[in-house]
Amino acid sequence: MAQPATETPVAQPAAEAPAPAAVAQPTAAPPTVAAPAAETPVAPPAVAAAPVVDTPVAQPAAQAPAPAALGIEILASLGWGASTMEVLNLDLAPYGASFGADVGYIWPSGFRLGGYVGYSLGRTVSQIYDPVVGRTLDLDADTSSLSAGISFAFDVPVYSFILRYSLGFGGTWMNWDFGAQTPRIARYSESPVDGFHIVPGAALFWRSDLFEAGLGFRYLVQANGAIPSGFLGELLVGVRL
């Protein structure tokens, strides 16, 4: 009867316990799922920001000041002038302290068409007049002048300034007074004496928004031999509308 007791090896089923340990393998597998996360280099789409580098399109904006010159321009001038020659043996100074106004329109190309008017106070010049025929005279020649006309100009940007070349065409009216001993001089029978003139000139402007200021000069070439040619240096102040 002792033989039945030897069958206790029924404990073998307990050896199957290691099987659950193998179940741990599936848990080790999930970490491999992290591999897809490594595909985050999806960052390359950020390269789309590269087109932003093309924003240098802002450069044309730097050229915007040119169109800003378009429109009506009103200028006031204050200056000084002097004649550059004698006429009919007389020393005349119909320029001197001068002031005036100029109104024009500027196109985007820089071309400007305008009209101007200016008055010069002139001054009195004491002199001895020696005519070709007759006796010499002590003479006080008091003259002044009024000029008006149209002008054509072109503006050229120079750094932060505007350089303007101009050419004007118009007329000059010179008032004269030679005192009590007014000699009989051809072309001076009546005051004022008038004549046609051509006025080349140039000016350099500084602009800020609608305001502008500059310095310029003009040379009045007179066609009437009784009016001396002369130059004007001017301070210019104006606005653009």
C-alpha cells in the first residue's frame, strides 16, 4: 500500500509558473512604439518660413519718396541780386534785395511746370555819366525791377536732397529815375523800360513731409540792351499740397 504515496509528484503543475514571466515580453515591446515618435522631424515644414526672407521686397518702398513729389508746389523766395554789366555807359543796379513767389506742378517723373513773379528793390548808383556826344553829368541812377514768366524744371534726387535745374522765359519791367538832370539817352524816354528775358537756374532742396527749404541761384539774361543782365541768389521756402 506504500506505493500510492509516491505519486506526490503532482507538484509538476507548479513548474508552469515561469510562463507568466514570459508575459513580461509583451510589455517590453511597447517601448518600440516610441520609434514612430522619432519621426517628429516633421519640423522641416518650418522651412516654409524661408520665403519670408524674400521680404526684401521692402526695398522698392525705399524709392517711395519720388512719387511723394507729385502735386502742387508753392515757393516763396528772399534773396539778393546784382547786375553783371553796364548798359549804354550807365552803371545800373535794378536788382539788390529781392523777393518773390513761384507756383508749379510736379509730375512723378520729376518734371515741373510753374509760373513765377519777383520784385527787386534795386538801389541808387552815383556816377559820372560820360555820353558819346555832350558834356559829362553827375548822375544818381535809381532803378528797380519786376520780373514774371513761366519756368520749366526737372528734379533729381541726390541722397536726401533734391537738385532742381530750371529754365524760365518771361519779361522784365525796370523802373528808373536819373534825377533832375535826366540825360536824353536812347531807350530811356519813359519809365519803366521793358524787355524779354531768359532765366537759367538751379536750386538744392531739403524736404520733410510737406515742408521744404533750399538755396538757389538764377541768372537773368536780358534781351533789351537798356536793362542790365544780372544774377540772383535766393533762400527758398515752400510747401507741397
